[in-house]
Amino acid sequence: MDNRGRFVFDTNVVVSALLMKKSAARDALDKARTAGDILLSLEVIEELQDVLSRPAFDRYVDEEDRLKFLSLLVKEATLVEVTERVKECRDPKDDKFLELAVNGNATLVVSGDKDLQVLHPFRNIPILSPREFLDADL
């Protein structure tokens, strides 16, 4: 049996991991890459692409490097087809992360978003902050 984890990261954690190389978000993403598989859906990839294309981030990391980061993340990740829809988050835009977790049989969700954290655990899937994930014994 495969004991590797299956991890969902919300957009803010991924963006923080890219922009701040010395951060809990970056360390959490690196830990997930080592400990298991990062799950992505088309909807999450589209949101990441939209956010990472914003000119506001140019002063931190140029757009070409942001899109390379996303391309590598997508290449390394496991793509999950979402067939079961979820409408349970108080912020409907965050339902896509719950859908990804459910459809991808996620081990846990890494998020700093209070709208997601308030649901911890969601259908027996823990929702941890990047710091909590780093402190978790996997």
C-alpha cells in the first residue's frame, strides 16, 4: 500500500511559497513534494494562472519566472478530475479546494484561509495552516 500523502494547497499558500522563499508556505510546499503528491484540478490551475499573471507581483518575481514555477508545479502534480461538486464553504470561491480534496482522496488540505480552516476537518480531511502542516508528524 502507498503511504504517500495526497495534498491540496490553496492559492494563497502557493503564491506565498513562490514569493517568499523563506516562509512556512514554501517549507510546507517542499515538505509535501517530498512526502507525497500535490493535487491540482483544472479549476485550481486556472485560478493560479490568473493570480500569478497579475502585474502587482512583478516587483517580487517577474512574470516569466512565476509562470515557470506554475508550469513545474503542474508537471509534478497529480491532476484530479472533479466529478463530485461541493457547496459547503462560506466563501463559494473556496469550494474548488474542497472538491479537489474530496475527488482526489486528499490526505489533507494546507490553507491559511479562515473560510476553509473553520471546516476542519472536512469529511475527515484535516485542514491545516502551513505551520501546522510543518509541525505534523507525517
